[in-house]
Amino acid sequence: MNISFILVEPAVPENVGAAARAIKTMGFTDFRLVNPCDYLNTKAKMLAHASHDILEDAKVYTSLAEAITDLDFIIATTAKQRWVKLDIIPSNKLLQFLLEKEDTISNIGIVFGREESGLTNEEISICSRVSTIPLASPYPSINLAQTVMIYAYTLSALFRDERNVKGEVNTQSLKSLQEKVSETLNIAGITPDMMIYGRIHERITELNAKDIRLLHSITTKLLDSINK
């Protein structure tokens, strides 16, 4: 699994620099920024400390949608439990959640919102799932760079798990299954604007690798039968 860390409209250069340092410290390299502040100024570089390569190589985009086009599973992080469409995955359970997918997902994005307002509902809606960090108290809250560090540390265990082995491209990926299910739902008259459509896709993301492969087989046979 490849992990990309995506910051949406960060306003504080020091946070971007500290996030770059956290990412490199935990063994990651893919850093993406959406409409960032002046992230290469002196303050940002000071906080990056020996991680200037991550900071300077960061890919910059004009929208979150553009930043995730090459990714197949997107995790939106939020401090507010305000999103009711998707069930929330606690950060301490995210690693196991991803490992259960085995090779059915390859390129994962972890998305972090603005320091003051977080992610918009529209931005969350284009992500696969939502995650939050369980806190003993809502105040004082943790800042953006600290949040990035927690997720980077949590997911760094992927490098040490034998199940996370790069191999051939998997034709039975979670993303391709979602495409098959979408086609099947559309045939049945269940469209993306219906709540059940989103809930079905959410339930699919809960499946482990074995169940994903089983559902691949079922949907393939079903679509073949329909298209005859």
C-alpha cells in the first residue's frame, strides 16, 4: 500500500513544515498540498528540519478532487463528528481496517482539512471513509501538524506488516468492485443521489479481502447475465 498525505488549504507555514517532518520521520514521502500558503518560507523550512526534500517536492493542486485522481481509497480526517452519511473509523483502528483489505487497495490518501474549519461536506463526500482521533477531552484540541504525526505514526506499521507486499496489479481491487456495484445499482434504478446508494458503497468498504473477491465473482456473473 502506498500512502499519500494531503493537506487542504493549510494557512500556517509552520504547520506545513512540521507535517513534512512528521511524514519523513515515519518513512513516507508522498506529500500533497491543495491551495497552500507560502509553504516554502523560512518558518516552514525551520519546522521541517532535515525534511526539506519532502517540503520542496510536495505536489500542489487547485482542488482536492484533482489531488486524489490517482488514488483508489481516500480517508478524510475530521475533528468534528458532524458527518452522518459515513461511519467514522477511529484513528487507532485505521491500520487494521486497511490491512484487512490486503491487495484490494493500493494507493491511499489521508486528507487533512483547514486549521480553522476543517474539510467541507462536499470535500468529505468525495472521500471513501472518515476517520477521527479519539480524545479524552475536546479541549484543548490538537493542531494540524500533530494530527498528521498521529496518522503517520499509526500507518507506519504498514511497512512492518508482511501482508503489505507489493505485487502485480490486482484486477479484483476494491475500486473496480465499486465500479461493478455502481453499474449494477444503476441497472436496478438505484442512483447516486439516493441515500441507499451511498450506504451500499460504505458497506462495501467494510469488507475484508476475502469478501471483496467473493463479491467480485457474484457481480461479474450478475452483470454477464444481464448483458447477454
